[in-house]
Amino acid sequence: MYSFLSEHEQKKKGIYRGTTLIIVAFSVAFYSRIVCTVTRLPSALNHLHFLVVPLVAIIILMTAKPKDKQQIEIVQILFVGLLILFGLMIASALINGAGVVNAIFLFMMLGGPFILLLSIIALPMSEKSFERFRKWIITASFANMVLAFVQWPLLVSGRITADGLDATDGMSGVFFPSGAGNYVSTTVSAYFSLYYLTFAKAAPLWLRIVTILGALWQLQLSDSKQVLFVLFCGGGLLILANIQNGGKALAYTILMIVLVAVFYWCIQNIDAFAAFKVYLDKDGIYEPDGEATRIKPIAFGIIVSHYSSPLNWLFGLGPGHTVGRLGGWLLEENWSILGPLGATLHAASEQVLQEYYNSWLALESTFYSPMFGWAGIWGDLGLLGLGTYLFIAYIIWRYLCFDNFSKFLLLSTAVFGFIFTQMEEPAYMLYTTSLIALRWQEHKIGEQRKIRRL
């Protein structure tokens, strides 16, 4: 049964405070890099959300009192999934002699976005508190896009610099400056523009269309080729997911074929799209002895070569010990802080990283990097850890992805997991899970309105 509370009752029950806390947690992750850049605060504050997000979740879970049985069920099963994931990380750390701080850090990287998702779902939002949260997400999304377009001419003219990155890679919106910030910023803009076009019915149509065009222009200027590839793949997977619905599947298939055909023609005939030719089979990179065939899966063999026990197949080599974002570079970058806390490194990470630096193709495009999300989860946590992570994804798909937009977000994120480590980028993942939770709350509020009319 749904709970219909007045605004006064909602305030008494802490719903307003809960919404404020969620906004704070989201903002700490989303704006931390640009704030540190502008204010020149220590870069370590980029990781402040690792503390803020779980703290907010604890407060909300202790104070929110949802009465909707489905809402309670989702919160409980997601909470259990996160507990299992954390337990597996601790077990993997103990079995492999990894530092406990490795496990905690990795859990916040992989589990943090789901913790924020859990917090948003746990709140029985009123319409007013929901609109407040929604407006904050929309404002943050526009801020990211606008900042990216402000940065472009400043980078081209040399009035600002982005840690040695050129104007394309440096055009990273609120994630300025960061190595793959252009990809993250462009993905956020792409997701938002789709949401805004489809669901912001009260906004003028011209503004919604401009938002879509702006996202496409940002993708082109920032040379974020792999983002477009992921969007196409996410759309293709969505077609397969809708295969039981013949009409929708046929419509999506026709649309996808047309888009791919037009895009391929543009690559071959328009100079502005020439950069995308890197993904075609130039120099035989996809042949059995080609560079792409060699470098992309190389981490798997290296990781297995370090197995010393059958338990490694189940629990991996330990949190942060292989090719994820943590083992790849974050541990070394933050060693002055994490080293004294007992963090550990592993030779497997260094070996794969060396292969990465020795590959002309991987250096040319992170699309071919041997260090990517799914390989990192499997390498660090083994088959049990990978299975648990997929179980959490299934929970989200089963209970929260009620429409094609939410399914598309989840599927495209899964595709990112095969390319580089964007699936472990906290700000991107927190934004994506927030959008999924936003749509779920939006749907729930819509159902409440229908019941009120009866």
C-alpha cells in the first residue's frame, strides 16, 4: 500500500532532510574535481564521496520509513547483495594477503553507486521533494554540458591548460581536468539529453532538441568516439532485450540499421568523422596475429599465471591486485595516503600496465586497453565476485529498470565495462544510478497520482 503523506508530515519524518542528504552525496562526487581544480584544494578531496555516500546511506536507512512493500523488498534485496559483495572482497583480501584498505576502497568504487541508489530508493519521496531532486540532477547535467563548451575555446586558445591534454581530451565539463574526463562528460551529456528529450515534457521542445544536438556536438568536439560506439551497442542490446515484443524490436532494429548505415557512410565520406576509422580493420589489427587481437585479452593470461591456488579461480588475486581502476593506477597515485594504511600492490598489475605502454594501439585509443572493468572485477575477485556484481546488476534490472531508458543505461554501462575502466569511475556510475533511481521514483509518483484520481 502506498503512503500518502502531507508535506508537513513528510518534513516530520525526515524526508526533506533525506533528499537534502542525497543531493549533498551526489554533488560531492559530481562536482569534486572541478571544485578542487578551481579552488586548488588537495586532489585527495576527489575521494571524499567514499565517506559521504555510505554515511548518507546509514542515516537514510535508519530514519526513512517506507510503507510500500515493493520498495521495502527492493531495499532489502539490494542491501543483501551489497553485503555479499563486501564479504567476498574481505575474503579475497584475506586469502591473497591484500590490504583491508584495498577491499574497502574497491568496495566504495564498485558498490558506492549502488549504495547511493539504495538510499534514493529507500526514501518515500513526496512530489515536492522528488521535484527538488529532479531539478538538481537536471541543473547538474546542464552545468556539465555548458562547462564543456566553455572549456573548448579556452583550451584551443591556450588560455587554460588541462594537465598536458589537448582541447579534445581536455574538454571534460565538471570532470576537468582528468585523463578520460572527455569520455565521462560526454556520456553524462548523452544520457541526460536522452532523458530530457523523452521525459521533460514541460520543457520547450526546441530546448530538448538543442540539448540532444549539444550532446552530439560535444561528442564530436571532444573526439569521444568510443562513447558513440557504446551508445550503438547499448541500443543493439536493448533491441535483443525487447525481442519478445515483436513490434518494438522491429522498430528499434530498423532504426539501428539506418543509424549504423548513415554513420558508416559519414566515416567514409566526411572528414569530420575520419577519426572513427581507428576502429576499422586498419593494418590487420583484428587478424589472428593482429595487435588488437593480441593486446585486448592479454591481461587474462597474465592474471592466471599468478594463480597459486584453486581458490584464486573463485576469489581472484585480491582487491586492487589486477587490472581494474584501483590496481591500474589509483593505488600508486594515492600511495602516500593508502600505503601507511596497509595498502598492497601486486606484480600482475605492473605486468599488464607494461604491456599497455608497449602497445602502439592501446596508447592510440583506450578502446583497446587490456585494463578494463569486467577484467578487473574478475581478476580482483574471481568468479564469485564477478557473479555477485552481476547479481546486483540483475536486481536493478529486475526491480528498477521498468522502462527502456533505464534498461539502456544499464546495458550501455555494461558495454563500457569491456572498453576501459569507466564502469569504475565513481562520478559516472553515481550519475547513472541516480538517473535510474530518478526514473523509478518518477514512475512511482505517477502511480500514486493515478490512485489519487480513483
